[in-house]
Amino acid sequence: MKAERASPKADHQNQLRIIGGLWRGRKLSFPDVEGLRPTGDRIRETLFNWLAPEIQGARCLDLFAGSGALGIEALSRGASDSLMIERDPKAAAQLKLNLDMLKAMQGRVARDNALDVLKKGNQSEPYHIVFVDPPFQLDLWQEIIDLLESGNWLADDATIYIESGRDANYHPPVNWQLHRDKNAGAVSYRLFYREQ
């Protein structure tokens, strides 16, 4: 009698695939955490095509890192540094394990609330690329944008990625120029260039 095989779907639950760069094709696990939804493969592919001219050597800040889909993908494609902020202890612990497994010394995880971190202001070098993908139901986009702009987080020519629901309402500062804008289902994603 044959042993029952687990369904293929069960093997792929809570896994994401790195799409390009050094770790292309590697699969990473992430825990069951309420509200955690990694940015989908197609959106990530489009986003990192957009970011291709800026990613090499960039300092990246991944707010609400969750699975690390954005921060780790950035490292895989040549970012010099990626600080991933995640308040859930299980998600943060798995992020650290994934970075260790990849030997990604340039990736750092801060187990903290992203808003609390932003409110303290940035004491180190500002960031070239910032990923903003908070839980949609919290409606934090405007507060995050204001804190990023006022807290020395952004390099003069920073690039800011914002992922939101289509109905999200936020107003970027006048010096943020919309570079790219796309929708996928109920998700809207935009790339802004900051100008001084």
C-alpha cells in the first residue's frame, strides 16, 4: 500500500521565491502571522525592473518587512545594505534565520514598530530606497510619508515605493515626483523620486 503524499500546495504554503540576482530562485519560509502578505511575484518583478538603475550599492529601508520579500530581494540584486523593520517576533525571527541561511551580512533586522522607529528620527546615513507596505487596514500611509520626510530618513534623491489598496488616500510632498504607477487587482503600487 502506498503512503499518502502531502498535497503539493502544502509544500509551498508560506514560502516566497527570490526572483532575481544573487539568490535567484531560492525559496524562503515565513510564519503564519495575521496580516502578513508578501508582495506578489509579478509586482516584485515589475518593481525591481523599475529600480534596476538605482539598486546597485543602495542603502535600503524596508518598513513593515514581514516576509522580507522586498528587503531581501533588494540585497539579492546588489543593494549595499537593507534594514528591515518588523514588529512581530515570529516574523522578525524568521527574517534573521533567512538572512543567516543566505549569509546576507549586509541585511539587518530590527524587531520594532516601524512608526516608533520613524518618530525617533534617523541618526545614521539617510536611505536611497525606502519600501512602504504597511498593513492596509491601518491606513498609515500619510503618517509614514510625513515622518520619512521630516526625520532625516531620505537621501536627497531617494526613491520611495508605496504599496496600498486602490482606495488609499495620501498626499506626497511636492518634492516627491511620481515616476511609475500601476495597479494589480485591488493593489496599487507607486514609485516616487524625491527631489531637493
